[in-house]
Amino acid sequence: MSEVELNAVDIPDYLKCEPRTYKVKLNHWHEDTCELEFTVAIKCIDAHLHEHNNFWSNHKDRLEENSGDIVAVILKMIGSTVYWWCCEHNSNSVHEKYGVNSIFSEEGWDPKSFEITKLYFENYVRDEDFQFEPVVVEG
């Protein structure tokens, strides 16, 4: 790529930083139902993370519950979203369009700011794990 071409590519200010990578794991309280662990790269500055948090309701509460740590807020939000995606798709794919990274194309997220590079999900809930009993309707 020529110098002219390089200068023509405008990188937004919020992406002009070194990516930060985190390993995220679902806590042990869920070990009987599933295992979830993933590695995510945050590719944007903290001010942009605040914009993501502010998009959703209860943004002030989330920030307060995490002692003002915006990275912790975002990692927990991503964790919850990844969990529900994995439950729905029962997949370990990190493909950007068809895998877990597709979550960042949803409203409120920016696919340029995040990337999940590794994903491990194992669901231990089986049909046999459910119990049922008839309900008598009183009338």
C-alpha cells in the first residue's frame, strides 16, 4: 500500500489505541449447567466504552456497581450477551457474521471496537434434566 493510500484511510480517534485483551469466564455458580470461557479484544478507548454503556438503560447503576471501572462494566455486558448467544446457537464459532462476533453488529455495539478471538461453551442441560407434574385446574 502506498503512502498516499495509507493517508487516505481515516482511522477514527476512538480506535487509535492498543487493543486490550481479556479472558472472561462464567463464575463457578453455573458449573452444573454450563461452562463458558472466551477471550475478547477491546480495540477502542475508554471514552467509547462509556458511549456503549450509556446507550443502554441503567448505565449509571452498572458503573457504580463496578466502582467506576468501565472495562469491567463492558466485559460483564459482553459476557451476558455471549452467554445468551451461546445458549441460543449452541456453538463455539467466532465467525464475525455467523458466529459469536455477530453480537457486535447488533444495536448498541460497534463491531470495530470488539473481537472475540477464542470461545469455549459447553451446555450440560439435557432434556432428561427437566421434571414435570400435571397441574389440576380448579374451576
